[in-house]
Amino acid sequence: MVREARLEPEVAVLWDDFHAEVNVPSEQLRQWLLTRGSGEETFGANPDLDLPQPGREILKVLSKRKVDLTPEDIEVMREAVDRIRELMDAKPPRGNADDEWRHSLLDLGHDPLVER
């Protein structure tokens, strides 16, 4: 099946928003998720399958070209952008020193310490 090279304008905007909000490189995100997912339990035979959600889905989208997006990928991007913006708008009084808040953002591929 050949996909159309042109995307809906709203998907193109979402793609740009997603890549602006997800500011952690994919390999760094993968390493973070592996660290977060390890906890007290060990990984199975394929550690990538054990990565926590939604980070695993975000990683899949990061590995794709814009023209290869599925409807599910578009939903993942939309949810990630919305959640990152919600968390940024709800910045706690301690800001970046609040580990729980910062880790929630890192789980989504956003590091608030990275300058835009």
C-alpha cells in the first residue's frame, strides 16, 4: 500500500508540535525508560517490549517518517503534546527540583531543563 505524500495540514502542525515538545533524543528517551522500567523487577528477553507506556509508543513515533504515520501514531502524538503541555502549565512551586513532576515529563520525552 502506497501512502500519500501529502498530509492533512493539522497532522503536519501536530508533527511539528510533537517534535517541539518531545525534546529528548530517542536513544536518550529509550535509556531513561529502561532505567525507569527496571525498578525491582527484571526485564524479559526483549527489554524494549517492557518499556513503560506511553514512552514506548512515543519512541515508535519518533522512529517514523511523517508520511508513515498511522491513525494510532497521530493519537499518540496528540496525547503526548496535550499531556506535556498540561504538566508544564501545572509546574509545581519547586519547579525543576520536583523530581516526580520532572520524571513525569521525562517519561513523555520532555526534559524541562532543555532550553527551547
